[in-house]
Amino acid sequence: MLKTFVTVTVTEDGCTKTAQATIWVLNGTVLEEYTKESLQFNVYPNPTTGDFTIECTLPQNKTGKVKAYRNTGSQSGEHPLEPGYNKFIMPAGKWNENVILVGIYIEGRQVPVEKVVKK
């Protein structure tokens, strides 16, 4: 496992923003493969006109959460997951975004992501 730090700087119209993150590079032998199918990850209705439902199954002995992001990359919502079956409504009715990215995070690592379109 290799730990590295990255920094990205964006400048637009005289405004500069910088973000930093830690990235862990793991060899393929230590990662469990999680897929939309193996986690039974379902987001509906999609497209939506407001709130939407999320279903997923978190493996036993794992911690996780669902995070929703705007298409600009900033986080707009978060919900903790329990081991086993999870079903909840993401309160997105008042969000102004047309596209929302919804990702499952297991043990702090992003796994499947689903794009939700708001009309």
C-alpha cells in the first residue's frame, strides 16, 4: 500500500481555489470488489422531480455511508449505512442541481456511484 498526497489548483476569472487529498494506492490483492449488483445498489425514481429512494445491502462487519454530490463536486447529503439491508429516502427535493452523484462508501473507500437526474 502506498500513501500519497495530491494537490489541485484551479484558477478562473482571477479566483484561485486549491484542494488537497490523501490517496491510497493498493495492489489488487487486498481490495474486495464491490459492484452495484453485489451491493444491490438501487436509486429510484431516476429521473426524479424531488426526493429519491436508495436501497443497498452493506456486507456484515463493514461500516459505510451514502454520500450525494453536486456535479461541481461539493457534497450535498450524507446518510450512514448499517450492515445488511438499507432503504431510505434522500431528501433532495429542495436541491437545485440537475445531476446528483450518489456514491456508497465502505470503510472510507468509494465504491459504486449512480447518477441521478432531476427534472
